[in-house]
Amino acid sequence: MAEIKYKVPTMAEMAASNETPEILFWVGCAGSFDDRYKKVTVAFAKILNQAGVKFAVLGTEESCTGDPARRAGNEFTFQMLAMSNIQVLDMYGVKKIVTACPHCFNTLKNEYPELGGKYEVIHHSEYLQQLINEGRVRIEGGESFKGRKITFHDSCYLGRANNVYEAPRHVLEALDADLVEMKRSKVKGLCCGAGGGQMFKEPEAGKKDVNIERIEEALATGADTIAVACPFCIVMMTDGLKNKEKEDSVKIYDLAELIAQAEGL
């Protein structure tokens, strides 16, 4: 069967047609430029199309939220990026934003209001759960997950920073797989090692890399699939897995990719 090609409209195109989307899909830097995470962007866009969600992206008008700059101590750059984004969002009258990146999610939801940018911001795990609950996403016709073991790695900016723990698990439960928890999960979850700007620097000398320690906990569950909900986490967990013999037998996917597989998209 030939793959169906979808056109994703921009806010500019919708505005020109006097249309208003249900949501703005905030793609983020990783979702736009990182080859691995582009697959998550495509998967989520396919799910939205399949569910009949009217959405748009900013395209080239979207800039980095400024999260890495603020975490690294460059407040000036953060505020410049934030004010530029707020100006664009307000120009289009954006009210509701969905993003797959917990770092973007946290910044847009909790830090942009400091500068006047007040929006309803939802992480894609919460939105996927909502679509499943409404019956707009139906897990059928694609890959079967029955009998498989999946463990979920909690992103710090999704969990500890915003108390979103259950939505990703509810999404995974819809797959009818065996959800197994790591020794440290939810509020006691271990960071992958990327947050706070750490992804862009070398690890501390003399210590085991945090991502390797975390991947060891994931492998100890016996899961054949490690689910994540963050672009930073997917990079760190994938790199950690490269140090282990089970690299070929264990797969790492974002929630959106798993749902797209189950839908046959």
C-alpha cells in the first residue's frame, strides 16, 4: 500500500484562509532538525491527521523557546527568543499549544507567562490520552503489542517539573502490552542526564554516565521496548543502549511512534 502523504498547514496559510486550527503543534528544535526526532514529528502529525484534528505549525516562524539558553545561564538570549515567539503567537491569536518536547512544554507553560505569553499548553502524552479517551484514536489495524513488555522512562521536565506521570502510562496501556516499571520511576525516577543544559557538555569525571545507569535499570525490567516522551531522553537512552549487548534486541520509541505503529500509520 502506498504511503499517504499529508500536507501540514502553517499558521500563516490558515490565517490567509480565515481558518482557525484546534491546536498549534509546536514542533521544537529537535523535532525540526534532529534526524531521529523528526520521525516522532512525522508520527504525531500522522496521528493528528488520522484523528481528524485540525492543526497547524508555525514553520519557519517558530524559534527555539530559549530553554537551553536559560538553563545554561544566558538569560538575555532566553528573553530575546521568548519575546520573539510570543509576538508571533499573539499575532496569530494562538490559544492552545501541543508539543512533544517536555522542555518546550515547561517553558511555554510556566515561563512564558512571566513575559506576557499566556496559553493553554499540553504535552503530547496528555493529548494522545485525550484523543484515545474520546475515541478519535483507535488502536487497530497496525502492529500488535500483545505479549510485549514495555517500560517507560519519566522525563524530568514532564514528571518532576509538571507532575505528568499518568498520561504516558495510560497511552501505553491502550497498546495492550505488559507495562513494567523500573526500580526508580515516577517521582523517584532517575534523570537521563540531559536536563539543565547537561546534554551539551561532557559528563563529570570519575562518575558513571547517568544515561548508562538509567539504561541498566530499563534493561533490568526485561522489557523489549523502552518508551520515552522527550527528545533529550531518546538521545541519551539510545546512546546508553549502545554500550550494552542488547542493543539489537531492545528498541527505544517515543509514545507517538508506538501509537502510530499500532494504528498502522
